[in-house]
Amino acid sequence: MSTSSSIRVRFAPSPTGMFHVGGARSALFNWAMAAQSGGTLVLRIEDTDASRNSPEWTEGIIRALAWLGMDGGQYEGPYFQSANADKHAAAAATLREQGRAYYCDCAREDVTARTGDQHRGYDGHCRDRGLGPGPGRALRFRTPDEGQTVVVDLLRGKPTFENAALEDFVIARADGSVTFLLANAVDDMSQGITHVVRGEEHLSNAPKQQLLWEALGGAAPVWAHVPVIVNEKRQKLSKRRDKVALEDYRAEGYLAEAMRNYLMLLGWAPSDDREILPWDVMVAEFRIEDVNTSPAFFDVKKLRAINGDYIRMLPVEKFVAECLPFLEAAPFEVDMAVFNELAPLAQTRVALLSEIVPMVDFAFLPEPDFDEQSWTKAMKEPAADILAAAEDAYRDAPWNAEELKNRLEAVGAERGLKLGKTQAPVRVAVTGRTVGLPLFESLEILGRERTLERMAAARAKLTS
Ligand code: GLU
């Protein structure tokens, strides 16, 4: 792509549902292109389908973009497509006056009856009937009978479409409302868009829209149709089947920086195999031409791993701040002084921020939230004996992790047990689970009184 500063790209979501990862990836690709060339990104909310869109979804899009780092400073707008209704109507009228569009009163059944195939496009029946406007009449664009429409796509070369195979598509419905094809093309033209970067599902619209641009006197944009995103079964991501809403990932504890990094890798990769790239490096290195055309696999495991890496890179105070919303929603009161001590231990062990809650709950609940499987696994013979001996060993121990470890090791040695075995009942008695933060540091933070109390309570439960 040329780095001329005149490029204008746009992100044009329809607010018809939760903002999903595919939309977010398109937004990021566009943002990176604008940022690397000193160009402009336009945000246009395509809100013309009144029956399907709602302000709530629009707010969701704007909120999600802001979370990813895109706010008023990164884009021009938001513009609302519904505000451009006059321009759309004027374009439809111009095409009609020029004879590039004509009225049609065919019902779908009539077309099928004539062509004998319900999947076939419109057969041009009304092309030369000279119908004027009227109830039940849609306006169709007259596609050329001959020649080809060559779309310049930065990822796909020059997809070429036979004009004869492009049906005379509807630009304004019988009720006067304009279709996506026209509104989208008119807005792109009037907003001076130079590069249209969007999902592959729109590739078949490109020749039709290019014909509209040309008919309306514009020079077609450069296109880039980015690949579909698929799940592990190679099925196109769908909101009914897969987790696609950005908000859901955020709620689970993915960091915005990690999400942004991962989304950029859906179809694109830097020249070497680096996976963690700060945003400014992404902007400098991203090349739309290098985006793949094969389906991009949304690999949740990889996303998780990248998120864990990003969590570990945070300064601990930032990690604590990121954990706050999760702690606030937890079913216990958090003593921040205690949490600040636990945070560095937890930071290296969570892949998702939400995992913080079960990892630290033992420190804030009046008694551990026992996990049944952990209990069964750890609380078998000689658990009661180990707990009794540990209580004795800990009663007058200097209260620090190292000493607590040494003393428990000694308890195990007397019984011919390794530390891991000796540790298990203590860990479950105190934290409720077999896995978690480093045990002795946890005990140090929890304090002698509560540690002894919990070991005794577990022992009582075992021997009752
Ligand atoms: N509103 C359309 C969509 O969300 C925009 C397509 C485009 O980017 O041209 O699918």
C-alpha cells in the first residue's frame, strides 16, 4: 500500500447485535492502515435497518472500540448512515434519470416462475418496460450486458466478474428505502474513502458497488476483503454457536492489549514468528497486502496464552487495578492490604483475570470454599495425622514461608513422605483446593491463627 497521507479508510459496522471479534479485527486492520500512513479512519454506523438495529448495540460498538484503544482521537465520526438518507435518495434518483436504474414490479414468485430456479438472480423482465414509480415498485440497477468488472483487491489480485452474470440488483425497495449496496457505496463515495477493508463475505458485493461508484461518477476504491474467521471445526464463527462477543471476552478477563494483539494475528503475521507485538510495532509492520486469504482460525488457547503473557508483563500495580472489577464482583469482602501481598504470587499464575477470584478467595472467606474433588484426593490417610503434626510444628514457628516449609518437610520426613504428599492435606485444609498459589507464602500471608484454626477444623471434619 502506498503511504500517501491521503488514504481514507472506514469501519462501517451495522449495530444489529453484540459487537463481535470479526468486526473488531476489521476495525483494527483499518486503524493500523490509517495510523501507519498518517491517513484517516472514519467510523460509520450503518444504522439504516431500523427493524434490526438499536442504540444499545451502537453504544456497545463504541464502548468496545474504546476498550481496544480507539476513541475520538483515532477516528473521524462516528457518522450515522441514517443521517445520509437524502444523499442516498438523490443517488437513486440520479441513476434513474440517467437510465441506469429502472422500476420493477416483479414479485419473487414471478421471477422464479419464469426462470424455473428460485436461486437464480433477477431475469431483467422489467428492464425495458419503462415503468414509472408506484406502489409495489422497486428500483433496480441496470448492470452492463457485456464486459467485465475488475475489482482491485489488495489480498486477492484482480477478482474479475462477468457483467452478464451480475443481476440487476435492487437499489431502492418498493417502500422507498435504499438497500445496503447503494447506501454503503454512496457513503463511501461521499466520505472520500480510498480503501475499503472489510470481511470476505462482502466480496461478491464489490463488483456491484464498483459499478455504482462508476455510474455515479466516482473512481472506484481499492478493496481488501479479509478472510473469514473459523472455529476449531473449521466452521465460520457464528454468534449462535461460538463465543464471539468482545464484551464476553472482556468479562472473562482478557486484557484489551492482548485481545488487540491476538485479533491482528487473525490473517496476518509479522515476518518472523513473533506473537507478542506492542501496538506501535503492529502499526509499523502491518501490511494489508500480507494478509492471508485462507480462513483464520480463532484459537482460544493461543489467545489465552497471549493473555497470560500480557498479564505477566503488567507492573504489579496495574495488575491489581485490572483485577479490581473482578474482586468487586466476588462474593466476599477483599482486604486490599492482603490482596496486595497476594497479587505478585497470583500474577504469574493466571491466564485470565477472572481466575484471580478462586485463587485468592481463601484469604477472604471465613472458611475455605472446599472443592469436593480436591478434598477426596488430599484428605485420605494419613491426612489427619499430618495435619495434627503440622499444627504442633507450626504453633511456635517463626512465621515465615521458609520456616513453614522446613517444618512441614520435617513432618513428612518423619513419616517417609515427600513434601508434595505432606503438603496436599495442608493446602486443602487451608485453601480448599489442591492447586493454587505457592502454599507457604500463602500461609505466611494468612497468618498463624487462621492457619492453625483451619487445619484443626479440617482434622475435626476428618475424624468425626
Ligand atoms: N455494515 C456492513 C457490515 O457490517 C458494512 C460492510 C462494509 O464494510 O462495507 O457488514
